[in-house]
Amino acid sequence: MRAIAALLACIVALSACVGISSKEVELLGASVNTTQQNFAELTAYADMAKTAYASEAAIRSKYPATVRVSTPGKTDAQYFIERNDKTKTQYIAIRGTANRKNVLEDIELRLQEDLNLAIPIHAGFDKTARALYVDMRPFLKQNYKTYITGHSLGGAIAAVLAIYMTDDHYDVAKVVTFGQPKFTTNAGVERLTFLQITRVVDENDIVPMLPPVTLLNRVHGVYEHVGPEIILLEGPRYVFLPEHDADRLSIGELWRDIRIADLADHHMDNYVRRLGAKAKGAVPVSYDDREAYVAAKK
């Protein structure tokens, strides 16, 4: 009983922090957002993010316009750049950790503040993003429209990279991430309204919940996601949460049963499969109803 009381007190306290009552959370979760989603486009990004795990030969075979494949220095983050000089577009895809069994261990909780942007950023993601940026800059065109994607830790690095590229006046048109962990806090989110990012998450994937919303940094606040969220369910169903609602409904993570979440659902193959099921027709459902369609998978 004491444990339950403590949990309820925590939920009330966190709800107060985000400025929303439990009744408002209830109303938000019950509504269905029917904003149209381009799942064919999302699948194309997912294919790129998945291919970033492949060998250089395989990458260049699938994407012949690739101008760079690299794993800089001591990082484990392979990336590739595909560039089209006729359309003046460039695509950057970044893989997550190659050793997927250690993905949870790779998500450290240390923050640092970027001195130029005054944004608190996860120290490990920031270090890797900077290393990739230095390595790829000779192969980038500043006046080309830039699209960035990545899976897992590669998704977080993609978002951080987009911040630095935007600050350096690159035309970053879109960032799409899959199973991305949080890379900043609520203090950072307030300064990142310029970031054009869409986060795709599998309902059973534990990695996007990390670091947990209950983890409080004394200086920078609680970890928080940036951008709207598309939650993939089984079959044609999905949930779309605009950025504002995704932020306010993040309190719902406290109700998740950790036994439901599964690292196997974090695999990029799972994302490609679930996106493919929605390419011919997708059905939006409410946030509150999502568990009914997850249960159908088990």
C-alpha cells in the first residue's frame, strides 16, 4: 500500500510539473488524431536506417548515389550520405550500436550543456554527433536540402546532428528517427522548436522510454522527447500524437508494465515490418486504445 501511495504521489507531482490534470490526460488519451501520415515515405526512411547497419558494399549497392560511408574514430556509429546533385538533396542515415545486446548499457544518463546553443544534451550522444559531423562535412553541400534518419542511438545522434547543422545554416528539411531514446530535457525542448523531427516508436519498444521521465537532473530538469510521435501498433493501426500532446501524455509511461516492453521490438526489422503493414492503408486509433492492438500480437 505504501508503494502504491508513493507511486500515486509521484504521478500527481509530475502531472503538476507539466501543468496538466489527470482529467485532461484522460481526455487527450481518448481522442483520435486523424492527421494523415505518409507511411510510404516513412518506410523509405526506415529502409535507409536499416541499411546503415549493412556493409559499405551493401550500402553502395542499394544506394548508388552514396558519397560517403564511415565509422569515425572510436565511435560505433556508422553513417552514410546519399547525395543527388540534380535535385540538390542529401540524405544522411546513422545506425545505432552494432552490438544491439548492449544497447541499454550504451544509454548513459550524463548531461552536458552545449556552450554555443545553451541546450542540455546527453553527453554520449553529443560526443558521437560531433565526431560524425567533423568526418562528414567535406562531403556535405550547405545549400542542399538535407534529410537525416537513424535508429536507436543513431536516431538520437541524428537529432543532435540536425541541431548543429541548422546552427551552421544547413537546410535541414526533416529528421525521422526510429526507436530513439531521449537526448535532452524539458529545458532543451523549449529551445528546439526549430527542429523538424518526427519520432516513430513501437508500442512495445523500451528504448524510447529511456532515460525515464522520473529521472530528474537538478540543473536541467527531466529528460523529455522533442517532436511529434507516431506509435506503431500491429496491423494497420497506429497512434499519432502531436508534439504538445506527446509531451503531456508522456506521464503515461509510468503506467506501463515493464514486462510488456521487449528489447526484441526495438530491432529495426520490426519497425520495417510494422510500417509495411500500413503502406496500403493505415487506421488511426486513440492513445488509450493502443494496448488492445498490442495484445493481439502476443
